[in-house]
Amino acid sequence: MKTYKKLKFVGFSNIESWSASFLFGTINKFNRKYRVLKISQLLVKNNESIIIEDEKLYKRVTVKINANGVVLRDEEYGKNIGTKRQFIAKEGQMIVSKIDARNGAFGLIPSELDGAIVTNDFPLFDIDHHLVNKNYLILLAKTNLFVGFAKSCSSGTTNRQRMDMDKFLTLEIPLPSISEQETIVKNYYDKITQATTYEQQAETLEKNIESYLFESLGIEQKTEQKTKKKGLQFVEFYKMDFWGVDKIKLDKELHSSRYEVTSIGDFPELLVTCFRGKSPKYTEVSSKFILNQKCNRWNSIDFSFVKSIDEDWYNNIDEDFFTKEGDILVNSTGEGTIGRATYITKNYEGLIYDSHMLLLRLNRSIYNPILFVDLFNSSYIQTQIDKIKSAQATKQTELGINNLLKIRIPILSNLQVQQTIITQIDTYKNEIKILRERATLLKQQAEQEFEQTIFS
């Protein structure tokens, strides 16, 4: 709790609330070189309402937190809508979520949601464009200080705090001239646009990685759907690993023009070992922890999802189960997580993982595990996983060791060729990292410069 050590005085004419937190949260925070106006002088509440008709289809909206936009929530017929008196949203209006205003749920109605309906919990305001630029208003609403003001206007239980709109409208905000607002907005979005360009370039490079990998391995890249063949098609029985037309067709699509393609199980020299993780004994407080499938991202480990485990149980685990540099962790279960693979670097050594994950230890004199993970995380193997994972009918998504051994890969015998591919991919990854760092820095600069202009 913040304590003020000195007396602070507020002119009686400026008192809009007897709340000290509200008063001290709103005075002397903005750059006083700009005029200050109450929000009520900029926004006029629009109360245009309609009575919902049963047979009519209506659009409803969601206001994202952190002033991140207004999007379509759903479309529903009037007969399924309980509140019959609702309000009509119009393009360009500002909308506020009374409940989530304390989390920055402010936004502008986009053209595609013109005519959507909202309840009284989402007041709509017409903006005086002669006084305020709508984008300046939204940028202001993104700031922590503005959100703090919104919190000071909210009351109620923790999860259902509603904003007092009358109190909110009395808040004062700094208002440069329209031309200055436009300049401030332009400077902000110039940086955001450049950051977006960097992010797009990074996404293009990510696609280039897979294109380069496939080209290097002689894998055909699917650019468009092929014409379906008619009539009977034949497959030699000894080449079949799976029953099912879709799986047989997939097997044909895994062809490489440069290398032999075989399943992991049919290449016994490749695997040193492969085993499932342990079913742990959990505890609330411990110095020991275990990884789960949420921790295993796309070639990285996120330790924020680890769980504490019993130290005695941990101390009895065979040391061979702990991760070693060069190992590969693969998620064996979970819709949306199955199939993610990570190469174990020196920083990831000595970790234990639960039974929803598999560990592969390759013969590194045959196949570089770094290249293996790049291939494993590509669409070449992820498509195979989608097709061969077991128990699809019961929705129990499971890869398992047996299915893992059925995955087919191109066999490169030349380690030098493998290293050349890895080096080029690393070059792409470093470029992606630089581009993303630039994008993040530009976004931070845009926010900092906006806040310094308005608040300092």
C-alpha cells in the first residue's frame, strides 16, 4: 500500500470523488505543457438501442484487454439472446467493457462490426474528432497510468469489478492540439510499422528454413494440391507399414530424390536408445522438479511449467534417464503439444521428464541430432505424426514409442553434408533472432516515446 508522507491539497472545485486513491491517481501525472480536458468533454455516450427480434441474426463483440482491439465474438439469432434491449455499435465509436476496463478493455468499433449489438456492460461513445484523434485516445488507453485510472474507477468483487462510468468520465487527460496528436500518433505507428516489417521478414526466413531443408534432402515441397488419380492404384505389400488409404498415400509423398527414406525402426543403427519418461511422485514444495509436455516447446525448454517432485523418488532414478547433451525430447501426448521436439544442449543436461515425453538418444556418428530435430519439427514429420498417432477415435492423442519408430526419414550418411545443412539453418535462425529483437526494441521505443511525451 502506498503511503503519502506529506499533506497534499486539492482545490474543492476539482474534487470529483472523495476517494483518495482516485484523487492522487489522477493529479500531477501528465505533462502540463498540454491542456487538460475531462473525458466527458471528448466522449458523448450513445444510447441508441433496439429490441431484439427472434428471427434476426445479430453480431456480438469482444473487447480485448490492453486496448488490443474489438473483434467479433459470435453471431446469434435473437431467439437465443436473453437480454432483449441492446445497443447498436457504429464504426469509429469507442467502446468500454465495464468489467474489464481495469485490464485496459477499451477499443474502437471497426467497419466489419458496424451494426453489432452490445449490452449495457459495454457503453458506446461518439468521439469529438475536432478535439481528439481517435488513435491518440486508444494509445493513451494502452498506458499503465490510464489503466491505473480505470482501476481507481472500478469497484466490486475481485473478478466482477465494474467501472463507475460517471467517475471515469471525470478523469482528466492531456490533450495536445490535433496536429500535435497526429504527429505523436504517426511517430508511434511509424515504429510499429517497421517492427511489423521485421516480424514479417522473420516469418519469411522461417519458411525459408523448411524450404532449404527440404531442398537439401530432396523432399518435394507441396505448393498446390495434386490432381487426384482415378481408378485402381497398387502398392507392394512388403512396403506397407500401415493400413489405411490416407496413410499409404502419405508414404508415397515421403519420397526423397536424393536419399533413401526408411522408418526409424528399420534403421537399427540409428538409435542408441529410446524410452518413455517416468510417472513421478509429486509434492508441493521441493528443490527437485520434473518436465512435462508443456515445458517442451519447438526446440526449447520452458521451465515455467515444471512441477515439484518428491526428492527421495528423484534420488532413486537411474542416472541414464537424465538428459544428456545430444539427446532429443519428444512430446508423446497432448492435443496441440504432441510431436514437439527439442535438442538437449549442455544447458539442458541433467533434467528428468514425465511419462508424457519420450527421450531419443541417437548414434551421432550416423545422424546429427541437431539436424534430426530440425527435420522432426518440420511439416515432413509433423504430417506423419498427425496421420499415425494412435487412438484417434477415442480422442486419446498418443504417439508412443511404437508409432515413433514408424516415422520415416531420409538417411544421410555423410556427416559433413549434414553439418553444412545445420550451419545454413543456424545462419537463418540468427537472422530471425536479430529481426525479432529489432521488432521488440522498436515496439518498446514506440511505447516509451509516447509515454515520455504525454507523462513527463
